[in-house]
Amino acid sequence: MLQNTFKDLRTTIIAFAAFTVLLGLAYPAAITGIAQVVFPGHADGSLVTRDGEVVGSALVGQNFSGAQYFHPRPSAAGADGYDAGASSGSNLGPSSQALADRVAADVARIREEEGLPADAEIPVDAVTASASGLDPHISPAYADLQVARVARERGLSEDVVRDLVQKYTDGSTLWLLGEPRVNVLKLNLALDEM
């Protein structure tokens, strides 16, 4: 009986070690190698560079607060938002007074920044954070709302800025998944290059 127990224990340890090496080391290494060859930019984190220096990732939102920039959606990740090491949502529900107060303040701020009348509709993504707090995209409607301010601050025509927004608007994935979206980092970097 004891001999069978030791035999079973030895078989279990060998199986555990074999699966650890196979699934914990060999498989991830093989997939990483294939990804590096087939999709090198994506495998390295979709890094965005300017003048040879990494300035961010196309997959991780950043805060742009200057009037000359398109602003991202709010972030609850970290104390000041957009902290990739503290990715999270606010976990505030629709009945939360704290959420209602923050959204009302954001709506008022956006109306003032953009010079909008009190009854102007504000796109929902302009005042709500994503689940991760790091969404790099805004809706085309929120981008369009900011065109006049950005054009004025940069001394550009609205048509030029609107064309740039269109250029950095991605459609639905595989033509049916998700909504069109604008990558804020890429759009703002393109504006800086103008």
C-alpha cells in the first residue's frame, strides 16, 4: 500500500514538472517567438515613437490636458488617472451620488471649454471612464466636439483638423465588431507634427 502511494506521488511530481516545463515555459516561449516574427509591433506592445523615442502605446490611454490637444475620456486608474500600474475602473454604479456629481462637473467643464450652450448634448464617453481606466480611444462624436477648440488653439482651419480626425478614426473590427473610434495619442502626435 505504501509502495503504491510513493509510486503515485512520484508519477504526480513527474507529471507536474513536465506540464510546468511544457505549458509554463515551452509553450509561452514558442508563442512569443511566433508573435515576434509575425506581429513584431503588436508583440512589443504597439509602442508609438517620435524622433526615435517611445512616447506611449497605441493601446494605453494618456492624459492630454492642454487646450491645443484632444482630450481623452476620464480615467479612474490611479490617483491622478491614466496610471498603467493601477488599471481599474471607479466601480461606481449608476445610483452612486459621487458618480453623478463627477459627471455633472465634467459636463459643465466640457461645455465651458468647448463654448457650448447649456442644452448641448455631450457624448457619453466624454464623461465616463472605461472599465480599465486606460482606454486610448474616444468616439468620433467626442472628437468632433473638440475640433473647434483644437483648431482655434493651433491656428488651423477646422477642416484641416477634421480631416486629421477622420484619418485617425478606426472603423469596426472586421467590419462588424465594436464602434468607430479615434486614437487620441496618435491624433495628438500628428497634430504636433503639423
